[in-house]
Amino acid sequence: MLASSVMDYHLYSLRMRASRKGKHVSGAERIVTGGQILPTSNNLIARAFNLSGNVPTEVHFIAEQIDPEHISYMALPNVTTWNVSSWQQGRSAAAKLLEHSGIGQSVISQAFKLLTNGPSPSGGVMRGAVLLDAITGQRLETDLSRGIRVSRMDLAPEYSERIKAQLSHFGLAHHRTLEALILAGKVVGAPGLLAELCWSDDPEYQVGYVSDGKNGYQRISMLKPVGDPMGGRVFFVNRAANSRIDTLVSYLENQVVLFNQLGTVHPPKNWIS
Ligand code: PML
């Protein structure tokens, strides 16, 4: 039993990451309070050990108390779902959406290549994201095999059940969707960040998205073939708007962000082209 002061008042950031022989296999995190601290910790550790065929050799777990004065509250981005008939059509839709966000074609192709082949220098997936200069295509992470790990964000505990119920009403209850929407919500609020491209490294999960500050979280029903274990995230940075990459990375990794409102969720549309 936790002491009642911990149970009732304190927010904790709970973070798990699992690796196998030095390679990242899974990671997840939550920000919770009260009676949710122990069940959520159990749930995160269970996730590390529940990966079929990918038994971790190391699991790291940390619980860190959050200072309420350092929390930023935000609304989640608007959500649009584009249905496509093939992953190839999905990639061409993603390229168009990224062009609308102001990214040039050669940088878009480079981002596709990185996620298709594995952005880590060893050719595998990374837990962290690639940070790309949106003009030159230069990679800006200091450690190319680690990438940028967006951290310390969640639904505000007092709004969590309501937002999850609303998402479920729109058929968006999958934990991957919720976690990606929360992460994308933090990323679009970053200074100088133009857009994000993401598809999952789960071989069975084909949905991906393009997200930016203006058009929100645009899901694309297929961005890769079934069975493909490659995926990840690319963040496109406008260095004219923020030349301080250290400030940007510190916001993404350390700033605590809690979401207290869902944006507008548009009905799914078919991508025509
Ligand atoms: C969705 O909107 O359903 C989520 C898409 C990206 C999932 C990324 C991941 O879980 O690795």
C-alpha cells in the first residue's frame, strides 16, 4: 500500500524501455497519480515481457516525481484519417501532406528511405526519432543510433477517461493511436518543428501519420506492407525559426506536457489521387 500523501497528490512520470542484446525492442511511458501508480507500473513492465518472440535481455524502469509548476497543459491536435487502397498510395499521400507542411521533395524522399531501411547506422530501427533539417536534409541528432526520445507527456489524469471514451466513440481506441497522438501533440508544439512523419515498426500495424501545427494529426491507413519490421519517426526542423537544436531537444525530451482536451476528430475520408 502506498502512503496516502503519495496516493493522493503526487504526479509521477513512469518510463519503461526494453532491449535485447543492446537493441531497442520496446518502450512506453505514462504520467499518473494516486491509485494508478502501481497498476500502471505493472502494466508497463508486463508490456516489456509480453512481446512474442522478442524476449528482452534488459528492462529499465524509472518512476520520477513531477513538479506541478513545470507542467504545460495543451489540447491534442485535430485528427483526420485518410483511407488509402495500398501502402504505395499511402506513401504518396504522406508525401503530398508533407509538401503542404513546407518540406521539399528531396528531403521527403530521404525521410522515406530512412524509415524504410532503418534509420540507425547499423540499419535497424531506433527507439528515438530522426531530426532532419527541412531544407538541407542534414541529420541533426548528436547520437545517430539513439535518436531523439520524446518523453514526459500523457493525458492529464483528470481528463484521461473522458478523452479515451471520446476517442473510442470515433473508433480510435487502439493504444498505439492514443500514444502516437499524445506524442505528436507534444511534437507539434515544439519551437521550429515543421512536421512529423511516422509509421510503426510493428510488422502487423500499417497505420502511420503526418502531423503538423496547421493540419493536425493526419492518419494514413497504410504506410507500409504487412510483415515489414521497419518504421520510426522523422521530425522536420525549420532552422530559420529555431537555430537552437539543444533547446528543441530539451523541450522534446524533458518538458512535461499534459493534454486536457481532444481536438476535432473528422470523419474518415478516402484519399483520391
Ligand atoms: C495510429 O494513428 O493509429 C498510430 C500510428 C503510428 C503508430 C506508431 C507506433 O506505435 O509505433
